[in-house]
Amino acid sequence: MININQLNKEFESRVRLGIMSVLMVNDWVDFSEMKGLLEITDGNLASHSSALEKSEYIEVKKEFVGKKPRTSYRVTQKGREAFTEHLNALEKLLGTK
């Protein structure tokens, strides 16, 4: 039986769970696309992506396309492993694995 404390606290937020879910199945996703997919505000996406970047679970790339700034995200290997472990722990907690 798994203890609920074994779940990764970084993924408790619905927004962070959404960010990681999107990035697990895509290479790079830009800010506007992520915001639209998750239906969240600019500030919400910025704060949650910053927390995931600080934990080294995602990589953030900032660049200019023409004269417009563009921010893109992708999951790191550390993030992929941590999120997979989190999902496995959830499955065990629910008794599906």
C-alpha cells in the first residue's frame, strides 16, 4: 500500500499537472498554445512554469521571432522521470496498478 505522502507535491496543482501532461506528449510548446490548452491566465502559467523550471522539471526557452518575444517549454529528463513516478504512485494509490 502506498502512503499518500509519497506523491510528488510539485504536481499537486491542477495547472502543474496540466503543464506536465501537455509536455509529456509534445516536444516544445509555446506560451500561447499552453495557455490556450489549459485555459489559464498569463500570470498563472508564468508562476507555475517558473516553479517547475526551478525544480528542473521543465526547460524554458525565451527567444525573439522577428521583433516578437516567444517563450516555449519542454519537459526535462528529470521532469519526465518525476512525473512518471508520480503517475505510477497515483495508480498504486487508486489500486489500478
